[in-house]
Amino acid sequence: MLKFVASRLPFASEAYTYRDLLAERKLEELEEAENQNYFTFKYCVQNKMAGCHNWYRPMDRFFFGKYYSPY
């Protein structure tokens, strides 16, 4: 039922179960642990590199670009 409702909404949405959320979190943690490149968005924001402090939003400072909002 939730998948049907999510497909009818006027914006992008997806129905998740608790297992889906746990699997997604585990995958994110695995990708972060295996990342060998230290030059990430989080690293740049924390160290004010590449002039990012001139254009990032307070939300980026808290979530480090994980959630995107065009506004």
C-alpha cells in the first residue's frame, strides 16, 4: 500500500521498511570505511578548503552534503 501511495505523490518518494533502512545504513558505513580518498566533502567543509566556506549552507555544515535541497 505504501509503495502505491509513494508512486502517486507529486514528488520523488520511496517506501522503506525497517530492514531497508538498516541495510542502507550498513552499506553507507561500509562505503565510508573502504574509502581511501581523504579529500571528501566532509573533509573540505571541516577544514574550509577550496573556498567551500563561501558557498555551503548551514545544513551542509551539519549533514556534510548527505541531504540535498535545491532551496
